[in-house]
Amino acid sequence: MKKMIEFDFGSFVLDAELLDTVIAKRFAAHLPYQVHLMLWGNELYGSIGKDLGEENPVEDIPPGGIAYTNQGNYVCIFFGQRPAWAVEYIGQISDNHWQALVKSPVQKSVIIRFK
């Protein structure tokens, strides 16, 4: 069964699907999150306040990819940026809707919840 979540930025909402990984399941177990965001290149990130551990970190995430790192307990939303270090790939924004972040990269916060 697909686990669908949404990222509510206030002015727009992006749907995403969580992958079937241990870290993605741990991430889902603590939903919803309200995250203060920081911008680094073409990546938004912020702390979820929970250490979800580490399973299989990767060094590259596709545009629209959702990742988690226990270095800061960050959820990361990639829209063209390469990770600074290996991260857990936990989900993907639906279709090419991540391109809304290219048009409006400065977002102060997001609410992440089940769709």
C-alpha cells in the first residue's frame, strides 16, 4: 500500500509518496510535523526533532526527492541540489510538482502530514 503524504507550505501543497524503507516508516510513525525551514541552494531542510537512525544513506537524491539525515534530524526536500553528505532517501514528490519550489524556493515552514 502506498503511503501518501503532503507538504503544506501555506500558499501551495505538494503531494509525495513515501518509499518502503525502515527510515521512511519511522518518519511516518511520527507524522504530522511542523518544520521551520532553511534554504541551501536548491534544497529546503529543517529539523523534525526526532532521531530516526540510519539504514542505507545515499549520496545522490533526484529532484523532488525527500530525504532524512540524523545529522541534525533533518527532513530535506531536494529540487536540484546534491546532498552535502549521504542521506536517507525516503520519498518522492509526485510528478514534477517539485518545480513549484524552483519558482518559490524561499519557504519559512511546512506542515507534513498524511494525505
